Amino acid sequence: MRKTFLILAIIFTVVSVIFSALPLDTLALAPIGLALLFIFIAFKKSTIEERKLPKRLFIIAYICGLVVLGKTFLVKDEVAVDTKFEQEKIETKQEAKKDLEELEGLE
């Protein structure tokens, strides 16, 4: 039973590392929570000599959790207004109106 929980802990820890690197915001907390749960169970079912791997997995999952929370609360998403694009859009509309007026004048 210990091996099953250890394998699940390893899988969810790897998924946690991948999800924490991707811009998934708080969605990455789901595999981190599952990883921590399976790590805790594997840690409790292990003898004192077998607790090295669960400890390391716990550290990795904990760091992933800190990274996700840090990205969520410390990184601000700002949308900048592109004034150059807006100006080009207005100029294009004006040119299109002039072209239509010229076409109407030809008829």
C-alpha cells in the first residue's frame, strides 16, 4: 500500500511542477493538494528509514505551492493601451471613408 501512495505522490508531484511552471493561476493548486495528501499518507505508512523520498517530495510540492501563490498574489496582470494601433485604426477608417466617397462620386 505504501508503494501505491508513493507512486501517486511522485506522479502528482511531477504534475505539480509542470502546472506551477505553466500560467494556470490557481488551477495548479489542485495537483499540489493531491500530491501533499499522498505524500502525507506515504510518509505515515513508511518506516523511519524509508522516509527520505516522501520528505523530498514534500519539499518539492511545498515549493511548487509557494511559486503558484507567489505568481497569483505578487504578479500583476496589466493591459497596456496601444495608442499607436488605435491611431492606425482611426486613420484606416478615414481612408476607407474617403475611398467610398470617391467611388460614390464616380457613379
